[in-house]
Amino acid sequence: MLRLNNVNTFYGNIQALHDVSLEVKEGEIVALLGANGAGKTTTLMTISGIVPPQTGEIFYNKTPLHLMKPDEIVKLGVCQVPEGRHIFPHLSVSENIDLGAFLRRDKEQIRKDVEYVYDLFPQLAVRKNQLGETLSGGEQQMLAISRALLSKPKLLLLDEPSLGLAPIIVRQIFDIIKQINRESKTTILLVEQNANLALQIADKGYVMETGKIRLSGDAKDLLNNDDIKKAYLGGV
């Protein structure tokens, strides 16, 4: 579904990605792991067209994303949930969710999809008339994911969904990521520092260091890799 071929991305004169190549097959959850500054977020931003690659190619199915604008990429069914959530704080929960469907015209299906995200996140249903800024960090993350789901993504890019959340909320978020993948057949590229949880739900993983892919493989194999254990799993 998604293929990056030797992608090089720059911020001005600073190179952030170095010949990054990776693949995501339809229906998979793929984890992209690495420390802060490894290039994970830049990879998602490059896929989304926000920071276009200077060289290299990105294909979504057979469509060249590297030649497209961000809004055109969203219309194809590629949607990113950014690090830090970036909800609209002065709009209500329901208004934030409705904005996810701004490109759609199928009103009846939109209504059903709103009901679906409220089933996924019952806390949001209770708080649907509250302003986004009044929600907890975990609820704001749920809201950001819900807004993205209203765009009916075929490929969902999740950037650090566990960041700053309590462990019990992190586990809940990851369980729902699995549920979204299973129930709606949404393919997911997951950027995450919590390597243990990410690899537990992923089919495949890639490890980035200093803008380069250093390691890749089956998620279960990576969980049992001694180097991954030492670097990301506390040596356990």
C-alpha cells in the first residue's frame, strides 16, 4: 500500500532523512521506532506532503505522493494524527470530530461514523459538548484519533499516541488502535517511543537512528532482538 524508495528530506540545509526506504502492506500495523530526533516524525510529515522529499519516491498504491500536495494526499485516504494532538481547543468535542469529515458529503455514513467513534471512546460521548481544552491529555488523544477516523482513512499515520499519557490510558489507546485495524481494516503506520507496546500490536517494525533505517523485520523478532532490548526495552 505504501512504499518509500530512498527518500531524502531536508530542513533548509540540514538533512533529516537519509535514503529512507520502507514498505507498509494493506491491513498491517507497522511500527516505526527510534529515539527523539531519529527522523520518525519527519518520515510521517514527508509521507503527508508537509515536508516534501528533496529526492526519492513515495508511492501510495501506485500513486506518487511525492508529487502531490497535502490536501490531495488526504483525499486519497492518507490521514495523519500529529504528535501533540493539535485539536481545536476552543471548539467542542463534537465540532472537532465533525471537522474530520470536511471533505465528505455522505451525510448518513458520517452520522454512522460519528456513532462508531463514540462507541470506541465512550468518554468523548459523555463530553461531546465540552470544549477540547477542558479534556485530559488522554481524552485529547482520543479526540485527535476520532477526528482522523471521520476522514475515512485507508492509511492512518499515528505520531507518538502514547506521549505524556498515564500507563493505563496508554494501554487503552493501544487496544483501540488494534481494534481500529481489525474492525475497519485500516492500515496503520505507528511512530512510537514505547517500543514494547508498539511491537506487541505491530506486524512489522523499522528502527531509525539519525535519519536512517538501521533495522527492520517481523515485530515478534524485533521484540526478541538483544540490541532492541538493550536500546528500547530496558534490557529486559
